[in-house]
Amino acid sequence: MGFSALSSATLNDAASPAAIVDRGKLRRNCGRMTRKAAQNGVDLRPHLKTAKAIEVARIASAGNSGGLTVSTLAEAEYFTNHGFLDLTYAVGLAPDKVAPISQLLRSGAEIKVITDNASAVKAIRDNCEQNNIHLSVLIEVDCGEGRGGVPPSSPALLDVAKEIANTQWLSLAGVLTHAGHSYHGKNASEIYEIAEQERRAAVHAAVRLREHGHTITNISIGSTPSVTFAQSFEGVTEIRAGVYTFGDLQQVSLGTCSVDDIALSILATVIGHNATSNRIIVDAGSLALSLAESQTGRPGYGKICSTSTGALFRDLYVSDIYQEHGLIAAHSGVLPFDSLPVGSRIRILPNHACLAASHFDSYLVVDNSSTIVDLWDKTRGWSCS
């Protein structure tokens, strides 16, 4: 899904579907998170898996150490090529990823990797030896989500650390955890408790490792909800969050941002009216919006905004999606067919910004208006070129 060249002055003239970033909102979102990190004496290492764009990285990293978090080797290569050399690859490292990482290291990057498995450490070590590189490793700690990581009190934590310490090809940099289950918090109090659970898990793991003679310099935590509602970062060295840069309707439902903070929207064109089903048809479907459903208890795959003003049409929502089609319905049952004729444009606020942005090659940039002020490139995919 690509974009035509930036040749039009407003969103009403741009090709759709397209991903739109409101630069003013992005800057405010990033500034808010940077201030929270500074006020709590921790570094912010923004997770760029949401935006995957160099201009967003520059805005999000301003005022911080300049380190980034990535989730794919394509992201690692892209940001390295644009001068961001301090990266954490925050996905459990498969041994076959060592060879492409070695090329990035030789180009000047410093990349920390993560693992939670002693057997994997042995395979990673062998691949490091074959590629003649040294890797800095963070042990992933499970803070309650039950996805990746070892429990902080488990013998496995020490087993992984021992395997890392027993080879010249690896060094133990610290611990990393992610409270992904904070996305399921029902209110601010519940998310705060998850955030504290996340912090305690990481700090406890670090304490145990230090007690067994390991030097731990990095204690890394973070998700957008847990960082937003956390009240203490004692013992932590850095926080990682990503979707806060754009915001989305899921984050609104969690209370981490307001609708007015959402910096990402999807430009769509009305391509049909269906009076029988009482739906307006647009050219943005699952490939533009993702299959992420609303977390608010109300149906829908996105909310509708005015292209010219960005104002929310509170009665309208995306009710159904197909690969290239989206259907717009009204909570009241009364659709504005006359004011949204075929050919007219709308903007859709997505439920999940990370997935909605992922299919696009670029962002049309506006600044609190419908005037296009820039075109930002981004990366896609998983592997290095």
C-alpha cells in the first residue's frame, strides 16, 4: 500500500487510503512522556515498532539518551542507516538472527538482544563465534503477562545468567520486562498495580543476579499504560513505551490519552452508499485499519473525523471491515448520506495504531489542519535487506 508523490496541498486531494500523522499532537505526546521520564530520573528508550519512522524517532528521542527500542531487524537496519546506533532488539533472539545482526554491528551499531532460555544462549553463543562478534544480552523477565521471560524468583533466571557468563562471546547487560497485561487493566488503579508488579519483578531479578556476582547495569521496563500510571520507578534505569507517540482508541479506553491526543488517522474516500444495509462504504478496510476491535464495549473498528477540521463525528463508526472496504454506521441509525456523498473524504481514528500504521510506506503529515506539510518515510517488514 503506497502513496503517490506529495503533489497536493490538502488531504482532500491526496490519494487514499493513506496514513496521516498530526505533527503537533505527536510532539505533545512525546514531550509528555519525556518529561515523565526526566521527572523520575530514568531514561526513555522509545519503542519505534509503532511508528517505524525516522522523523518520529527524532522527535521521540529528543531530550533522552538517544537510544531506541525495535522489534524487527528491518527496523534495526533502518534506524542504524539513519544514524541511531544504540538499539535494543526487544524480541527473544533466535540464533539465526545473529548473522544479520553481525552486519549491523560492523556498521557501527550497538545492539542489545534479549533471551530467556539457557539452551538458546548456547546456540546464540555458537552463532556469535561463527560470526566473530560479541553480543550484549538482557535477560527477559516475566512480570505476570505469561508471554516471554523467566519468573524473577525462578532458578531459570540464574541458569540463563550462568550460561551468558560462561562464554567470551556474550556479556550480561541487565534485565528487561514488559507488562503487556497492562492493556487488560480495567481502570487506573488496576493498571497502577500492574505497573508496580512490573517494576518489582525487574528490580527483584536484578537484585538476585547481583547477589550471585553478576554486574547489572540495565533494568528496563515499560509499556504505555504501565508507564503512564506508574507512581514509582525506584531501581529502574530506563522505560520503554511506543504507542504513546501516536495514541489510539484503545489507549483512550485505558485512560492514557484523550481522543484529541490521537496523532494517527487513516484517510479514506467514500466509494458507495448502501441504503438497504444503511451503510456508507469507504476504501479503507482491514489492510488499512487492522482487525483490532474496539476495547470500549461498543462495536466498531474506528471512529470517524472530519478531514478538514479533524472534529469527531460522534455518531459515526466503522461497523464492518473487509480487506479493502470499510462500512460506516451510525449509533443513532441515521447516516448523513447527503453530507458524505461518493467521493468525499473522511479520517478514521484507529483502534490500534501499531497495526493500522504497519501496512503503509509513508505518512502524510499535517499540523492541526488538513494542509499537508510533509511526507515522512518509514520501514516495513521483518528482515534486513
